[in-house]
Amino acid sequence: MNETVDLAVIGAGPAGLAAATVAAGLGLATVVLDEQPAPGGQIYRAIGDTPLRERAILGADYWRGEELVAAFHASGARHLPGTTVWSLDAAREIGISRDGAARFIQAGAAIVATGALERPFPIPGWTLPGVMTAGAAQILLKASGLVPERPVVLAGCGPLLYLLAAQYRRAGTRIAALLDTAPAANWHRAWRHLPEFALASPYLRKGLALIGELRGVPRRRGVEALRAEGDGRLARVSFRAGGVRHSIDTDLLLLHHGVIPQVNLSFAAGCAHDWDAAQLCWRPRIDEWGASSLDGIYVAGDGAGILGAEAAAERGRLAAFDAARRLGRIDAGRRNVLAAPARHALERASRGRRFLDALYRPPDWARLPEGDTVICRCEEATAAQVLEAVAIGCPGPNQLKAFLRCGMGPCQGRQCGPTVQALIARARGLPEASVGYYRLRPPVKPITLAELAALPKTPEAARAVVRG
Amino acid sequence: MRLSVDGRPVEARAGDTVAAALLAAGVLDCRDSAVGGVPRAPYCLMGVCFDCLVRIDGVDNCQGCLVPVREGMRVERQRGARTVG
């Protein structure tokens, strides 16, 4: 028999922690399944045990997570850290792997709070040791107190990149250059959203303060044609700015072009998804409570579309209130009353997002790599190979698996999917959404055959596959 | 805390993941890729990219960024694709 719970929350970032805290408080038997060793997700990574003594380095927004984690610990929700969720189906049977053993949990309702990942930034040389994402560097800072020894180059655009630069400045880390890739044309798209952002966004003041902190950092704007170069490891970064080719010697390049929802689990479960043309990503189709197209499965936080950490916690709470209604713990009237503060806070935290989406939209050159640039890090397929496949009739990402194995390596398309989709759509002259995405299936993360074979099974299931 | 990396002793901070411990110890690349046999290093550090795959205590293909270090842990660099058996 599978273990049963009222509510399973997948992911212990702001959405998952807030959801579990609400649900446990309403008396639901709640379990939180999380891959990391401690709660907080990536945004509040290592909040309980970061070795950074100087609180000002990470900043006040990071430390807001303490309250969320403390409430979660006090809530009575069960926490299973170090747990990989590799399957979720429409009946809410959840396949997990922990300490090398796989098993299933049956949930009355499930909240997928798997958060975001950084958008792929495929440039020539991005697979070289010495090239990492800005998010990875920030994780090293939060969880291990590590900063680069030698001057580092940051490239891309978006709030996380500037935040990391500011945190490095506070920590005394030298920044060789901040290469800003946001095209000037983004302002044309963004300006009509500026009034809403300027009047109402909680990020206006923070953003201006951050930009102020970056005074003195060598900054190049309108950067294009970025390349990571070196033999077996990064030696230099080259780029074009103002029509001139430049080169900077460095042994660490940190890339960032915003974040996109982690959709592997919601896709594999069978939830309906829509293409978000403003954020250039897929996101699960949800209602105002976060309920997906599948009964009893919710998606909360940045995994349902990027709105940031504060909004994520509120979206987690809303999903938990509706899950409690669905499980008969509260009625709809009570749900609405209890959820009113979260709904109000979500509305506030979401204002002005369209401005940020437009201003930090990644440039086309970074989404549509060319030639022998690797686009699939697992199978080491190149942009040119994708175009060759399209030329001989490959219609979309899912079919490309049969041509190049893109999407079939261990990362299951997380690092190549958006690029493959964009390249195929551009080559075929079609809108990006129309070529579709990989058909994602469980297991959404690799587990061993030994674990699968050792799963508890009924006598009927065993008989069905035994010979003789 | 002490681990071994390809047989060499490496000091690590308790609480670090294997991937962070390798980077802190100056071990930049942790494997040669499965298809092209070229060096790779941790890229995302959040369980997404699978570029930090290492052999830990005899088990292949462990995501170094998700495994906390333990005293006496044996970490080995992976060269190329794994073989079955």
C-alpha cells in the first residue's frame, strides 16, 4: 500500500513553504518533498545555515525567508529533504526517490511548487569549465560563502544579474566587467508599462538602489556576439559593443538571461500549458487559485509563471486554501475570507511585472545561436545540426529527439528545450508556440533501474510480467 | 572534513555540497562529457544541468550539487559515458 497524505507539496521554496504552513495550520496531513537538504528553495538557499556572517551582503530580501522557514518548521507539516520527485500522475500518485530507494505517495491534493530555472544562454564556449550561471554563483555565495578569487565577468540582463553584482561589491569581490545584453529596443517595448511600474511596483525602489550600488563597476551596454573562449577551460570573453570587438581575459564568466518556470513535472503529469509570449516560456494553465487543468493538482510560485519570491509565497497560500476546500476542510465562503489578505498581497507584488518582462527580454541573438554553438549540453548537438534536421523535415522539438537525441539526456530538455523550440520555429517561419515542446514523460529526473525494480508491487502486477 | 578526490585528500567545509567542495578546493572540472569527451564543470548548481555528475563512493552519475559532503567520502571524476554492469 502506498503511503497516503492529504496534501503533498513539491518544492520547499517560498511557494511550497507558505502553502504547507497554511495547509498544516488548517489540519491537513501535509508533506513537503524537496530535493535540497534544507528548506528555502534557491531564493532562500541555506537561510538556516549560511556561513556568511555579514547579513548586509545578501541583503534584506534574502533574510525575509527566515520568517517563512520558521513558520514552516512550527506548522507541523512533514518535511522530506533530499527527496527527488520523479513522477506525478493525474491520480496524484507521486513517485519519489530518497536515500537511493524509490516509493510512491498517494496525495488527496498536490501543489507543484518547483519554481524556476535560468533561461538557457547558449553562446559559443558556454560548456567550458569557468562558465557558470549567475544563479549558480549566487548559490555558492549563499550556501558556501564562496566568491571568485580573481576578477569576474558577468553577462546578460535581468534583476538577478544586477543583484549578484551588488552582492559581490558588498563582499569586496572584483568585477572585471558587467556586460549588459539588454537591447536598446527593449525600452520601446517597456516604456508603455513604465507608469504602472513606477507608480505601483515594489521593485522600483529596490531596483534603483541596486543600480546605484553598481556605480564604479565597468559596464558595457548593448553587448552582442558574446563568446567564451579557451582551450579546455575559460581564458577570455569576447563580445561586440558599439560595433567594435572587445576581449577580456578572465577565468570566470557568469551568464544570466532571466528565469523561466520549471515545467517538466507539470508537463509530465499532463497539465495543460500555454505559451507566454511576454516571458518567452511555457507555463501551466491555472485558475485564480493555482488549480491546473487536472483535478486536485495545483501549481504555485514561479513554476506557474515568473512573478518573484514575494508573489510566490502568496500564490502558495492561495493554492493551499483551495486545496483545503477541495478536501472538505473548509467551505468556499471560509476559503474566500481566509485567502483575502494573500490575494491582496499577490496583487500588490505582481504590479509592474510587464515592465520588467519587456525591459529584460533576452535579445534574439542569445536565443537563436548559430553554427557549431552547442545547444544541447547533454547530447552535445549544435545549432547547425538542428537547422539541418529541420531542412530534411523535422517539424518540431519532440520529433527532434529522433534526429539528435536533444531532450533525451539526463537534463531532460531543461537546458536545450527553449533554444530548440526557438530555432525550429524561426527556421520554419512559424510562431514559437506552434511548433510545441518536448513531450515530457516520467521519470522527470533519472532514477536507477534497481530503484524501479525494487518498487513495491501487487501480486497481480508481478504475475502480469512473469513468464510461464 | 576530509574527502578524497581521485585518491587525493581534499579538505571540505561541513554543509557544503560535493560540487561546492570541489570548486572551493580548486577542482574546476569534474568530468569529461559523455559524447565528446571534453571537460565539464558544475554549471547551474541547482540540480538542473547534470554537468556536475561525479562518482561518489562507487556510485556513478551522482549530481554533485545535490549531495552534502561526508567525512571520508570518495569522489571520482567521470571520464566519458558510463558502461552498464
